[in-house]
Amino acid sequence: MRSTLAFCLLVVSVMTIGCARPNEIGWTPVYTTGERLDLIARNWDMEGKMIQDDIDAALMLRPMSGLTLWHIR
């Protein structure tokens, strides 16, 4: 039982960390850790801006454009 638990722990640790050195946790083959964090921050920023844009559209907070004016006589 104990050896099975130790083997499972070893398999899980190898699957999550792989063969990375301790200073490479969070590292991918394409991007460095800093580049990856910049991509994540850029995505979060864009998502926040899109949420704000959707809220403005839902509450009709934007000014009317020239194409939507009705010229009723």
C-alpha cells in the first residue's frame, strides 16, 4: 500500500513538473515566463475592456451615431 502511494505520488509529480528544473516552473517551449505573463495580462486587459464595452452597449451609454438619427418631418 505504501509503495503504491509513493509510486502514484512520483507519477503525479513527474506529470505536473516533467523534467523541468526548479527555476523553470511555468516555462513553456515557446515563451519565457515573463512573455507568458505579459500575454496573460494583455488578455485580461482586453477581456476587461470588452466587458466594459458590453455594459456600455447594454445600458445605452454611448452617444448616438450619425447613421441612427431619424429625420422625421
